[in-house]
Amino acid sequence: MELKELEAAIEGILFAAGEPVGVERLCLALDIDRNTADAVCQRLADYYSYERRGIRLLRLDSSYQLCSAPQFAPNIRRAFESRRPARLSQPALEVLAIIAYYQPATRAYVDQIRGVDSSYTVGLLLERELIEECGRLAVPGRPIQYRTTQNFLRSFGLSSLEELPELPNTAPEDGQLTLEMQAAVARLQQSQDVSDVTEAELEQAARDMARTEGGTEQ
């Protein structure tokens, strides 16, 4: 298959999928090796960017996905006004940042760093598919461990976790976010374009949860 045909085939597969497609699946479908698949995808990504097209090709770890160009987000939102844009609250970003940097992480570890109960926010991030369960820690009680998802990478414009800003190789203090972690939260806050619940609704739900279950979510 010639280069142009490979580009068109990959473009068609990614468009039809509407979600990340693993490079292994592309190789199998097109009978090509991984280096060729990566090279063709990179060529397509460069073309969309150089020509300032309305779509972009993102690499998400070992997968690829077509998405809209970020600069046209306001226009796209206006075209779909019923899809209300929203942003995650500060508590949700804190939990997400801790899991992103220290994954796999248990909820108890997140609670230890934040100094408050985070059960509701962890549940919300699970519903939004920004984090997922990834086994249990081999200690008494076998607590669930969490990690970030491909949807997290896509939502925050990252190709892989390696693109997260580096933090010192020291654990955060108990009950207190370090300055480095606070900076990481701020960077996530600047880049986020996720969730379908408003910050006000999120915080109100957290307060309701605290009143009904005696929690201390903040």
C-alpha cells in the first residue's frame, strides 16, 4: 500500500472509531509494522497542524485519536450549546494531580496528602473516566489502587504521563500539598477542558454528601 493510501486508511479508521485506537490494531488492519504506523500517524499529525486544519491527530501512549483543534473549541461549543462546558473544581484537580503523579495510588494515600476525605471526588473522577481501578494493594484490607486513563491524557492535551511537569523525588507531607503539587494542580487547571458538571454543582454535591454521610470533603 502506498503512503497516501496508508494515510487515508489510517485517517478513515480513526475517524470511524471516534475513540483511541491502539497502534497494534492499526498494524494488524493494514498489515504494516509499528515503525511504519507511527511514522504515518506522525506525518498526518504534522500535516493537520501545519495546514491549520480543524482536526488534530493525538498520540495517547500507544494509541492514536482524531480530535478537534483546541483553538476552535469556542466555535464548537457554540455549535453544540446544549453541551455545557464545565471545569473540574479545585478539590477534584487536587485528587487528580495526586493520582497522576503518584499512581497507582489508594484513596487513603490521597486522603493522607490532602488531609480530608476524598471518597466523593474519587467517585466523581471514576464516573468521568479520568481515573480507573488498577488492582489492590497487598496490605491488610487490600485497598483499591487508582491510575489515570487515556481520557485523562486526551482531556489535558498530553501524549503520555512523561509530559507531566517533573516533581522532586520526595513524598508530599502528610495532610499538606507541597508547593510543587500546588503548581501541578494550577497547570492542570489552566489546561483542562473536561467534565460535564459545573464547579458549583460539584462543590454543592460534595457539601450535600458531607451533610448526609458526615464526611469532611473540602
